[in-house]
Amino acid sequence: MNFTVHVHVMPLKDLLDPQGKAVLGGLSNLGVSGVQDVRIGKKITLQIEAADKESAISMADVCAKKLLCNAVMEYYEIHID
């Protein structure tokens, strides 16, 4: 079976997000008010062939741990369609 798996990678909550701060400043300069914080991350979509949903999630987890996410600075979440 083919599965579409989404890996969302975000900076750790305790770390500064310079891209997010730059976007927040830009929004303020454009007159947009009310935005309290901005965090910038990555969304990676994988097409995985696996026997079942659990196997596809497990494979995506291996991909995230080995390549897609820097565990020192980021965390990830896996979602499957």
C-alpha cells in the first residue's frame, strides 16, 4: 500500500527562532498587529510504500531521526493521510 506521510519539523520551543523573529518584525513593519509570535519550520511529505499504516509511520520516524530533523535544535511530528 502507498501512504502519504507528513513530517513537520519545528525549532525547539526553548530556542530562539531568528526566521520567526524576522517575519514578526516584518509583519509589524507592514502594520499587521495582533501577531504575538512566529515560528518557522519545515513540512516534508513522503510517499511511502509499506504493508500497513504503522509500518509507514515507523519508516517515516527513521527518516526523521536519521536525516530530516536535527534533534539538538528541532523536534518533529508525523501525520499520515
